Amino acid sequence: MKLTILGCYAATPRTITNPTSQVLEIRNRMFLIDCGEGTQVQLRKNKIKFSKINHIFISHLHGDHFYGLVGLISTFMLLNRQTDLHIYGPKGIKEIILLQLRFSNSFTGYNLYFHELTATESEIIYEDEKVIVKTIPLKHRIYTNGFLFQEKIGDRKLNVQAVEKYEIETCYYQNIKNGKDITLDNGTIIPNETLTFDPIPPKSYAFCSDTMYDETIIPIIQNADILYHETTFLETEADKAEKTMHSTAKEAAQIATKANIKQLILGHYSTRYSNIELFKDEAQTIFPNVLLADDGKSFEFD
Amino acid sequence: MKLTILGCYAATPRTITNPTSQVLEIRNRMFLIDCGEGTQVQLRKNKIKFSKINHIFISHLHGDHFYGLVGLISTFMLLNRQTDLHIYGPKGIKEIILLQLRFSNSFTGYNLYFHELTATESEIIYEDEKVIVKTIPLKHRIYTNGFLFQEKIGDRKLNVQAVEKYEIETCYYQNIKNGKDITLDNGTIIPNETLTFDPIPPKSYAFCSDTMYDETIIPIIQNADILYHETTFLETEADKAEKTMHSTAKEAAQIATKANIKQLILGHYSTRYSNIELFKDEAQTIFPNVLLADDGKSFEFD
């Protein structure tokens, strides 16, 4: 699992910082999460192939989280994309995008599917054989969702030495990886744990931006490996955090502690702070494993 | 008069090039012309004060000319702008912007005036005591206007030595600058041309992007000092220019010649060309005074 931060600053794009967007690579899928203005240039800068993005998740309809979407959709069109593109986001996103395409008399040569979200309880919005994505309903000034990306438990890993020792034919390998025991020609039963190792433990990534401190998300993100949680402000500006329905670094750390998260990543910093290390310092008074997101930074989780 | 190019490349924003946007400073007014994605960052890079922009002219509703507008309007809001903002652009622009503000539950603290354009003949869309702006109806795939910015003829310039010689009181100066003769106490009439110099000749700037070759614009832009004319393609790709309703460098030069333009500026290059000097070379086979626009480049016209 690899996370690349394209932008992680709040509010307006600036010469040196970008609004929210990130790419999650998980089990060979590539998911784009939020798409602030300038995201397509950030994708180019970070050498992420446009063609690999087939699913885009938009948390909410504030500009710093989606104003780059219509441009990216248009660029896909100009690049003659043929593959389906799926957009998951709040109701209204379809109307906004299609209105702009209509006035520009543009038609995508690829299928554009909108999955508009309205639920206020967590729901599964994407699932395939390897990955599942659920919403994390957040509390912000407008309808907002975070997203929980979970790997599914994979096949058990074949113990190659063991299967060769018992001269098991390859046609049985998938059954073995699925957890089945094997009966040899002489009637001996070889238990599955002799022939396999445990599968790679599935990982999960929770993306929560933007939100005020909200303990109702804890059961949804409980035990996640990685939590990206917004922290627009420090505790010194807790009044501003409350007024604008954002979180402080301390509050993000409290959520991470209570949800038994392994690794917390902070982001969505207000541009009023010139030193983002202060966010880490504040969070670490509560929770030890803190990383700071920054534009262009990648995190690999093995 | 000063022109600053924020972006002058066609189609998609890239790491090193930006879609169309430029700032025209004329008689102490600052007009923003087109507003592709990333324009607000380009304004910052070029150190242009956001607060000086009160009028934005949008040629047409293709993304590379206006996808940065909603973000700029939102940033003005976040910066607590109070001054009126006027947007001139094709019908539909108001619906697109207001829909996005509505879904983000945002309200500008300043007055936002939309001047939606539908006319197919040139019309005056802005006028004050020093400047007049007219549309230049263009031929493109969707409804498109260029804009002609004209300085008005200013007051005659006072000949300070002359008015002091005749001991004329300062309360008569404005009358003199308005062209009036002066009668001295002894009855002598001093003709105005003795007391003044000719006013600074008014300048005009014609912005034409995007358009196919179209001679119907010639009477509108006739004798303009500066013409910015798109040239998406070179003659080697004339078929593509025709198909997409764009112009070649040669065609831009032909328009400049026939309209008796003093200075031609080329821009809106297709990103397929790595060497934009080729556009200048091609245009100069027809018209000598050619400058190449490029992102971040400024032109001063005295």
C-alpha cells in the first residue's frame, strides 16, 4: 500500500502549497481521493499515469477538495481516454460537472459514472475481489464523507517446499491456497497449515478530511492501520477550529488513540502556519506514531 | 499599457505551461482576461495583487479559458474581499459559478455582477471616463468573443512654461487642458495650441483567442496598436486548425496585415510544439512585428 500526497493544505492554492488531493495505491488499484484545483499538474509532477486512475472519491463540495475535477475529466477527454471513469461524491457533483461539459459542448469519449452519496450512515460504495471502500460520515459545514479503504484477506501463501515434498500436482494449488487439506493417493491427509503460510495481513487506510472532532467515526475506523486525519488548526486556534468545523492536531491524536490506529498522518494545515512540525509536536503529546503529510511526499506501508 | 501573460498554451495545464489567462493594465485599470485552471497561482507568482482585479473578461466556456474562475472567486471570498467584482462572459457562466457556490454553501461577502454576453455583433460592454471595452465576435466551436480594449483620448497636456509666461491662474488649467483658448486681462487671446501639447495618443489592445481565420473581425480591430491573436497550430497542421476552428501563425499574421496592426503577439500554442520560435518564423513571412507570448512574460507599450 502506497499513499502519495498531491496536496494537503487547506483553503486556497498557493505557489508552494496545493489543496487536498492524494493517490492511494492498494492491491494494484490506484484511487484518487479529492481533487483540488491543480491536481492534474500535481499528478504530472509526481509522475502518476492518468490512465491508471479509474476511481475518484470526493469527500465534499468545498472548492479546495474538488475544483480540479472538471479539468481532470476534460484532460482525460483530450487525451482520448477510453476506459470507464467512476466518480464517488456528494449529490450535486454530477450536475456541476455535466453543466460545464454541456456549456463547452464537450462529450467524454469514455463512460463517466457518477455514484452520488447521500447516506448519513457508513456504507459500502466500492467492492471488488481484493478491496472494499466504505464511507466515513464526517461532521463539517456541508455534507462530507471520509473513506475507509480496506484490503480483503487474500489467499493463504503456498509453502513451495512442502507441496514439492508431497509431490502434489499444481492443479490442486488453488484449493490449497483457499485453505483446503489434501488427501494423498495413499490416503494420508496433509493438513492445510502444513502446506501454506498465513496470508499477508490485510491493511486499511482511513481518510478523514474535513471534519470537526467527532467520536462517532471511531467504530468505523477502529483498528485501521493508517488514519489520515485533518488538522487545520493547532489548539491555540481551537476556537477557529470549532467555528469552522475543523479539528486541531490534539483532537486528531485523540481520535487515533481511541480508535486504536497504528499510524496517524496529519494534513489539511491552515496556511497561516509556516512550520507544520508544530502539528506533529502537538499530536505527539497524545499519540506517538505521527507522520506529517506534505505535497509530493509518499508513504509506503508494507 | 502593460500586458502580463499568466498562461498562453492551449488545452491542458502542464507542469511548465499554463492555459490562457492574462492581465492588462490600462490607464491604471487592471483587467483579467480569461482564467484557466491555476490562474490564481499564476497571479501570485507574478505578484499581481488580487485586490486590484475588479473586472474579469471570459472569452468562452472551454475549460482552458475559465476553469480557474470559480477558484479565484472563492479565494477572493476567503480573503474577505469587499469590493464589487464584475464578470463578463458568455451566457451560462453565471449558472455555472452560482451552482458551485450554492453546493458549497458559500456566499461572497462582495457583490458579484455577471454581465452575460449573447450578441453576435460587436458591442460595448464596459466604459468609464478613460477606457472602453468592446467585444470582438469570433468563430470557434462554441460562442466566443475576443475583447478590444481602447484608451480614450485624454486631456491635452499643459505647456507649463507657456502658462507661467502668461501668468495664467491655475483655476483655468482644466479649461486649457480641455482645449479652450484663454483671453488675458488685456484682451489678448492666447490660442490653445500655444498653451498645450497634444495628448498622449490613445492605445488599443485586441485580444483574439480562440478563433478560426475570420476576416469579419478586421473592421473591429482595424488600426489597433496591439493584437494578441491565437495560433494554436503551424501551417503544417492547417488541417487540424480548420477542423478544431483554430488559426495558424500565418493566418494570424494575415489578419494583422489586413487590419493594419502595429504589433502582433502570438499565443495559445498547441503543446505538441516544443519550440515556439517556429510560430514567430512562420508569422514573420507575412508580417514583421511579431512577439511571442509566454507564461510569466510582460510587455510594456509606451
